[in-house]
Amino acid sequence: MSRLLREKSFLAVETLVGSPARPGMGVCQSFGDDTLRYLTERLEAGRLRETAASIVRQAKRNKAFEGSRWIGLALDGTGAGRSEQKKCGWCRPVRNKKDEIVGYHHKLVMVSVAGTGLTLPLDVEPYGPGDSEYSGGQRLLRRSVKALGVRFADYVVVDGEFATAPFLHTAGDMGLKVVARLKGNIPELFEAAQWRFASRRPDTVFRHGSDRVEIWDADDFDPWETLNWETVRVIRYRQHKPDGKVVEAYWLTDFSKAQAGSKALYAMAKSRWEIENQGFKDAKNRYGFEHVCYHQENSLLVNWLITVLTLTLERLYRIRHLHRGKHPVLEPIELLLLFRLSLRDKAEDTS
């Protein structure tokens, strides 16, 4: 509830439950920030993960994604929770240009439902020194598919760091197609695609809002030596903005042209940014995702999972439940103000 009200610290929660607003929150008695430290240090993270997965599965059963042909899972990493000194096993050193340690922070991977018009963060996987985003991402993907079911999602969209044969094979073994950013990390394929697309006109041109989008699409590129695909499909898009700015990117996939057209692949590639904008940015800027309430590993994980769960619950309630009637869907800040006003009204009634 405190995350929904955008109170990011344990002291803020203590203030809320010790205030006249407590009856409106349904909390029977007050408690201190120490209680929250003990609780989050001992709380079982697996139960929070099970809850988030069950909510997302229920959303699909209730046709929350019925307007979408494809359901995707977006996977990406970020940093959160800085400190001046190393305080837990997940603390990773932050170095300056002179390779001097100037602090510590934490790294984690997040997975989110994407490509449906409803971005629902699902789970996080922290990784400490000696581990990597790549390894953590594979663990997270396996756990998420197991929790959601192999038929829940159609594809996983990832940045170029995950465009490796082991990751692509892992996703395929779990029944997922892959849409991955193609960069210089696969030089032969990248150069071959650049050379071929530079010498011909785009295969598809269309309007996307106020932008003009050009797409080059070919599905007969040779896989690299360790990739067991028969062929690799590559698309290149050039997105022309009204101000003259041009955004260009290359993506690889194992979707055939019969399974997904160029426009569909463009939309899947663009869904990769949902986890940045509706995942990390919202969590950090609005819900205190980077704030360290208590510097202990399980407490950090529990707080990240509670924030993820809050984002998913808020969006399902605001976008899919409150749409009933003729009124427009509320903006997040409008719902927040309504919640705060309701607490104040109840507090006034009991005073």
C-alpha cells in the first residue's frame, strides 16, 4: 500500500500507520520501521513471485490482452541502490576513469509482459560480483516461463547482449521466438545485412503516428557457426521523425515471414522499450525503486518484488478495471490523488 502511495522509505510507512490515516488503510495497529526491516529480511521472496505470476495469468484469462495478436516478454538489466561502502554480497563496485572504486551499487534483470498495450513487470533477478546480466537473464527467463506456462507468451524481446547462440537456444527450448537487437557483437551477420540492405529500396513503407517508417526484411541470412537455426531473418528499420531525426536499428529473429510480417516484427522490436519506460523509469522516478530501505540481500529483493507487484496491480486496476463507463482511463497521478484524498476523508471522519 505504501508503494501505491509512492512512499519509498520504511520511515514513511511508519509515519503513515502512525497517523490519523491508519483506519483508512485498514491497518489495525501502528508499527515502526524496525518491524519492516525484520519482516523483509525474513519474508519468502518465492511467494511474492508466485503472486505476481498468478495475477498476470489471471489477467490473460480475463482477456486483458485480447486486443493483441502477440504477447511478448521483455528482458533487460538495470542498476539500483547505491552506497558508499560495500554492505552486502550483491554490492558491485563503481569505478571512475582511473579505475578507482568510488562507491557500490546493485545490478538486476527485470522481465515484463510487453507488446500488448499493457506493460506488466513480473519478476527481477539480482546478480552480484562474478555474475552477469546475461546469466541472470537466462535464470529469470526460465523461472518466468515455468511460472506463467509455456503457452503464455509468443516471443521474448532483448537487447544485443542476449543475441548469443546459448540464449537463443534456451528461448527456443522454452517455446519462445526471439526478437533480438543486432549490433556489432555479431560482426559477420551485421555487415552482411548492412551491405545487402544498402543496395536496395525498402520492402515496406508506412506511417506510424506522425513518423514515416521504412523496413528492409530478409529471411535467408546464414546462421553463425554455433547457432543451430537453419536460417536467420533480419529486419532493418528507419524511423523518420517530423523534426527530421532518423532512428535506425537492425534486429534478428527466428519468426518466419509466414508467421509474422514486417510491421508485426517492427512492433515487437519497439516493445523492447516498454521495459525501459514503463518498467525502470516508472519504478525509479515514481516508486522509489533505487532507494535502499534496509541494506540486506533478502530485504532488497523483497522491496524490488513488492514494487514490481505494485506496478502490475496499479495498471490492471486503473487501465483494465476503471475503464468501465464513459469516463476516460485515469492517469497514474490522478489515481494517486484519489487514493490520498480518500485516506484524508476517512481520517477526518474518525477524528
